[in-house]
Amino acid sequence: MKKYLSDFTIENKPERLIGILFNWKLWILGGIVGALLGAGIYTLFPPKYRAEASVIVDQNIEEAFYFFEDRKLFTFMHRETEKLESVAWSDDVLLDVSGGADKIDIEELRDGMLQLTYAQDGAWFFYADDQDPEIAEVVAGVWAEAFIEHSYAAVEISAELEVARDALEDFIADNPDAERRDINLYLADIRVLQESTKGISQYIDLAPNQITGLSAERVVGLGAFIIIGAILFTLALFLVLLFIPFKGDEENV
């Protein structure tokens, strides 16, 4: 026993460090104890379940905003994406989620239970976390479904915008070799009308990708708890043995 502890009681700190680093028994002990602690924490305080639903969003940019340069296209897509995001977190949508999942309070939904990740075009992922996997599955599915319903309800069709677009199409059909500056006159009017439209673009397409038959899994798995527990406990043990003064250290102070 004294031989085993000798590396930890060396008065010289550098020599003690070397002794600890090459003491393989320390690493094994720390890893085992830390892994057991991690598994124990996982058992006593299990992480929540997470369910994932997804919706495919297509803004049909080629129809909604043709003839514009790339910078304008990006601005248009960014603005429409912000509108869709606001719909996803709106009170009306969350009221539907609350009503479809055992009357969960809206503040609880916003306070970490729901998470949303998305690109401008492509798959939007709707996550719901809860200690009950069935509740997580229901909430994620209802949220994605309510998002589709309310997004379509927020579509705004501008008659003036359609007239301006038709005028541009007619002009190009009659003047196939028209110069860019002439086309820009029409585009300027279209851009103003698009920016003044508060609703969702009428060219949006939303399709459920997976909103039923969902499955929920733990946010963090048991393996992660075991690995992190082993690493943290071993590191803590190393620091304690290295920096806490032993009797010999105190006598030299």
C-alpha cells in the first residue's frame, strides 16, 4: 500500500506529476469509479426523451422571384424564412400544440420543451423534449402539423403583385431582346410590392415529411454519461493528488 501511494506523496511537484502520469492503476481506478458514477447519475436523473418531426419547405424561388440578381434572391428567401419561423412560434400554433398534448402550458413549450432547426429551403425539424416519450412524440407531430396549417393560412395573395408580374411577362414575350435596364423598371415595382406583402408568399409549398409514427429517444444516451463520468472523475482525482498538499509539503512551507 505504501508503495502504491509513494508516487502521490513525493514532495517535489514535478516528480509527483511524473509518478502520477505513469501510474496506470490510477487511470483504471478513476475510469471505473467515474463510469459507475455516470451510470448512477443517469439512473437517478435520466435525461428527457426527444421526438423529431419534419416538414419539407419549398419557397419555389424560381417562380416567386425570377429575373432578380442573387443578392435580391437571398434577401427574399431570408425574409420569407423569418415569416415562417414566426408562424412556428406564434401563439396560435402553440395553442394548437397545447390543446393536442394534455393542455401543456404555452410558456413550458417555449421554455426549452420545443426546438426548431431549419434551412431556408429543405427539411425543417420540429423537436419536442419530455420525460414521457409518448408526450414528446405527440407534441412534435402536432407542432409540425399546426405549422403547415397556419403557414398556409398566412399566405397572402397580392392582386397588384400578380398584375405587375403579368406585365413583366408580357413585356418580355413582346420584347425577347429587351435590355436589362428596361426589365429593371418592371422589377423595381415587383420588388416594392413583394416587400410590402406581410403574409407568406403564395408560391410556398409545405409537405409533411414525418409527422406521424414518431419515435422518441433519450436526448443523451447512457454511453455518454459513462464516458463523461469516467473522464471527469479521473481528471478530478488527478488534480486532487497533484495539488492537495500532503504532510511533507506542509512541513516545507
